[in-house]
Amino acid sequence: MSLIQKLYDAQEEKDLEKYNEVVSEDYYWVKHSTGEHIPRDELSKWLLSEGGPKTESFRIIYENNEIGVAHFFVSFDDGSRQAVLAVYIIKDGKIIRSETGATNVVS
């Protein structure tokens, strides 16, 4: 199974142990809307929480042992929805960084 699929499954199952198996301790997410670098532990608290975003129509576009690219939709508790393109940087079998670009979707 692909590393990106394992990440997605861990998020869907809200399984922190499985999440940490694929995400490096040094991992950070680059949030393009603000330029912030969000560390693994902070991101996992949000993603794996009951109020975290809900992912739909997840698909892996490309993956090798250095990079992964995925597209999906996320919806939030406030009713907003976004289309997301995510790039995952992989090193030594773990995800070390991800960057996302998101576009608001109007229903």
C-alpha cells in the first residue's frame, strides 16, 4: 500500500498511531494562505479531532519514494468546502513535509 494511502486511512480512522507511523517527527505542513509552518503534533490534533475537516473523493495522482501528489475535497463544520491539491515530500519512507493549495467550492 502506498504511503499516501496509509496517511489518508489513518486520518479517516482518526488513528494517531498509524498517522505517526507514516509522518516524520520533523514533519511540517506549509499553509500557503498564511505562510505558516504547522508541525506534526499540532496538525494531527486538528486533523484527527471530531471537528476536523471531512475528506471526500480522495485520489492519489502520483507517488514515488520522494514525492506524492493527491487531490481531494474537504468540508468543514461551518459548511464551507474546498478543493485541495496536496504535495507530500517523502524521505526515508516517511512524509517530511506537505504543501497544499486550496480553492473554495461554492455549492
